[in-house]
Amino acid sequence: MNLQIWQRRWLHLSVRHKLMVLALLPLVVVLPLLMTALVLWGNAAYDQLLITKVRSDLAVARGYFLQVQSEVGTSTQATANSYALHQALVTHNTALIEHTLQKAQQTHSLDFVNLYSPQGQLLSASWLKNNSYSRLIDKGSRPIWLKETAAEFNQLLKLSQTQVLQLAPHLAARLDIPLVATPNAAPSQRTQEDRALMMLASYPVSGADGQPLAWVQAGMLLNQNLPLIDHINQIVYPQGSLPLGSLGTATLFLDDVRVTTNVRLFQEQRAIGTRVSQAVRQAVLERGETWLDRAFVVNDWYVSAYEPLLNEQRERIGMLYVGYLETPFRQVKTRLLALVIGIFGVAMVLAAWLSLRWARSIFQPVERMNQTMQDVEEGQAAARVGLLPQQDELGALAGHLDHLLDTVNDNTARLQRWNEELDTQVARRTQELQESTQSLQQAQAQLVKSEKLAAIGQLTASVAHEINNPIAVMQGNLDLLRETLGPQARPVAEEISLMDQQIERMRLIVTQLLQYARPNDYAGYVVALDVNDTLASSLVLVEHLLGQASIHVQRDWQASHSVAINRQELQQVLINLMINAIQAMPKGGTLTLRSRDQQDDAGQSGVLIQVCDTGIGLSEQAKERLFSPFFTTKTDGNGLGLWISVGLVERYGGSISAHNRHELGDDNHGAVFGVCLLCEPAQSGST
């Protein structure tokens, strides 16, 4: 209603007002939209630049961290290969051994350098000054890294307090880190972090025969290693590298706990013992992703980058973090956006003023021509526009209008004749059009009728197929009842025979219904369904068929998510797939039922159900037509089972696929049918 009112008002506006509206409309609508788009784009581009910057900072920090780890291994190997240590071992010079180990620790900035016998007993260590820590070491026990087979390694490890004390008890003071309550961190009952994040390397001291005389094991403890983290920060963010007074920071995490950092909790107090937010923990430690975004770090917002630290077994044991204060950049961005908005505002005012002046040069000649036409309509045949100061198209139009008015009287009779001829042609074309319209309406009516008949046929075939499964179950259980009772069934033989006849009658009715050929779409009531329970209940209904075919069932049900689908319809799909698998193994075999949680390409959570058999598999021709209606490889099938199953699953946003097992990397022969279901119902599905 409001739109119609505005349309009527627009039609009654003068050219003067319309031109003013058209002149101002781009300024008050298009330019603000353009300004908004520019502001949004600029804001996104600016944020992307900040993310690109912190990504490169993370690459620099990672490179230096790996270099330090490599240097730990190189230093350990150099110590093991040193001539002085070799001679000290050969001559059993205990003092020279201790001196060599202490010198290696100081030279290479290591936290400890230990020397072990080939059997794993501690012989000496760089930290054994005056045997002050010897009472803390059990020299009869072997370190865990030499228990199985002695081998060279250089690894990043997460160690317990006991393991660290066995290696270097003088580092005990750096292990006890009180956990500081941190907003947005994952809930935890722990109050103390006593584990260690350590770079550890081990290399043999080889004798003349190539056999190890001893083993050198050295390491660097990352807990509260302030020189290391400050050096990383200095490399990533040297003096003057960050403009606008921003401050760069770096941190090493053990799991989600800051064990060494230059982030300040307050004043000069470092934020050691604080924990990362739960969102970052889930992304980096649980999913193994690299976090590149703004994040609230301890007490301020930082442009942050987190990546997981992995041990030799590719387990995520900690995180490497770099980032810089976002506030200075945000302030500059705000000022720039305000400047852009101001420039656009001034431009809009100037453009509006110029547009109004130019619009006046257009509507004034138009108004003069309009007045001339009104005079002619009132009977003033001599009225003319005359010469205009404009030399543009409007001036030429005024001249043409005057010339047109001069010839109007001469052409009136001719126009009337043409008008009569045109009326005759219009009448003829109108009649032809009416005839064409009637033909089109008849065709449309026939098409609607065909669609209705097709819909009825589809509905009939679908209902018929739905009845087939319970008929099969009833017949199977009836056969099982007759076989189980044996001679005891004679008193009710007549009733059983009657049930056989009625089931056969139902099959005949179903056969007649299937002649309609097309099932109609229908979806049942959607619930949050446990696929494992549905698999179990479906398996019970085909248990007699499994026993008859001597088929073994393997269950691999690991799905934990619930799916949104009708229970009876999912059970119908599963029973159909199980019956097909059983029929593919007439001489027996193994029926494997699997369920897994998964995510589709769009990131939606769901469940994958797989029904696998050990039959002959699927031919290429069969796979091409497998889900087509009325296609079957069995002599007694109707070819609707898989087609209807696909329709049922797709109505809830799912899908069904079919492959041979070897195509999916499975060593077994046979076919595998996969049913992908969503945890949330599809938009077009019924609820």
C-alpha cells in the first residue's frame, strides 16, 4: 500500500522536482553506500594486514625456536665427539670429565650436561659441583630414554617433575609454577604446574672400535627460561619494529599454561602461570590449528598468533605464541576511518550543490516546452518554443518540437487513416493471440494432469514398497516360528497356513500397487536419534536372515553424535541395506556395520554409517544405475529399495554412496554402502 502511494506521488511530481530527486539520490544513497563499502573494505583490509604481520612474526619465532632446538642437539653431539671428553673417559680422569661437562654447559648455554655409562648409570654431570646434588640421584637407575635401546635423538619433550629431578635436580626451583586464575580459561582443579617443557638431546661417546664408551645427554629447560623468551621477542620485535607505541610479546606454553613469557601481569610481574583462553585451547591444542586473530591476553587485546608445539610422536604438548598490542593500531584505524568519512561528507555537499545547478539547466527548457504544448492543446496553434540559450540536445529538441508543430496539421488526415489500418491489424493480432492463449492453456492443463497422475503413481509405489519390508519380516519370523516349533506347530498349522495365505495376498496387493512406478516425497517426524541404537534394533529384525545365511556380524560403532531424522525411516533404510548385503553373500560371509562422527565440506557435524559385505562387489554398470528406480540385479526384486532409501535420506539433508571396498583402501572384497546424516535437519526437510 505504501509503495503504491509513493508511486502515485512520483507520477504527479513535476520535472523540476524529479530532476532534483534524481540529482540528489546518488548523493544521499549511492555515495553513503559506497562510503560504507569502502569503510568495511578498508577495515577488513587493515585487519588482514595485521594478521599477515603476526603470521610472519610467528614464522620468525618458529624459525628461531627450531634453531635453538637444533643447537641443543648440535652442542650435545659436539660435546660427545670432543677429544677432551674421550681422553678423560679412557684415562678415567674424573676431574677432567666434570670440567669438560661444565665447560660444555657454559659454552652452549645449556641447563645441564649429563654423562651416562653404556648401561645407563650416571657417571658425571655438569651440575655436580662438590657433589651438592648427588644425594638426589639414584645412580643405579637408568633414565627412561636409555631403557630400551640407546639411540641418538634431539626432541622436544613434556616431562614430569620426577623425570626432571632424575635428570637435573638443580632445576627443581623452576618447576613449581603456581597457576593464576585467568578469565575465559578452561575450568581446571589444578593449582600448580610442576611438569616441564624441555629440549633434550642424547649422543654417544664412541671408542676406537666404534662402540659407545658413554652417552652424553644435555638439555634446556623452557620453564621460566626468561633469557630465551626475551631473545625470541627481541628477534621478532626488535627496537623500533612496531610503530605507534605498540608492544610485542612472545610466550611458550606447556599445554595451556604460560611457563615462560614476557607478557606482564602487572608492572614488572610476568604472567607466568596464567592460562590461555578456552577458545584458543580448543583451536590449537585440541584441533591442532594455528590461531591467527585478535585475542585477549591476560589484561589487554593483542593481535595474536598461536601454533602447537609437537613432540616426536606428533602429540600437541604446548604452544608457541607471538603477538603485539592492538590498541595503537585500532586508534589509528579509527582516525583514518573518521578522515575518510569526513572527506566523503565534504564531497557530498559540494556534489549536491553542483548537481542542483546543473539540474536547473535541464528542467527550465523542459518546463518551457511543456508550457508550449499546453498552449497548443488549448487552441493556440501558433504557439512555439522559440530559440533557447542551450546548444545541447534540449535546444535541438525545442527546434524539432517547433518543426513538428508546423507539420501537425498537414499530417492529421494521414494519421487518422493509419490509425484505422492499425486498429484493423491490432484486432487481427488480438484474435490470433487469443487462439494461441487457448492452446497454451490446454497444454498447461494437460501438463498439470500428467503431474498429478505422476504424483499419484509415486505415492502408490512408495506406500507399496514401505509395506514390503514389514511383510518380509513377518514372513521370515513366521518361517522361523514354524521351524522352531516343529511338530509342536501341528495344532496351529491351519492358522499358520492362513497367515501364509494372507501374507501372500498382501504381496499380490503390493505388486499391483508397484505398477504406479513413482513414490511420493514424505518425511516422518524428526527426532534427535542415536544411530547406534537404531543399528542395533535394525539388526534384530534381520537376525533370522543372518542365521539362515551363516553370516557373521562385526560391529564397529563409534558415533557419539545424534542425527536429525525419523526413526522408522532410518530403520527402513538400514534394513534395506542389510538385506541387500545379506543377499550379496548367499554362501555366508561377514556383515560389517560401522558408525563414525564426521563433518561435511561445509563444516556441518554429522554421522557416517557404513554397511559392508564380503560379496562379489559392484560392477561399473551397476554403480552407474544403482540408485535409479526399477533397476535391480536380482530376479525377484522390484528395484525400488535403494531409490526410495536415497529419497528418504536426502530429504533430511543426507546422502547415500556406494563403493567397492578396495576403492576405499580396504583389503577385503565386497561392497560398502555409506549413509551420511546431519546432526541438524536440512532446511527443506520436514520437522
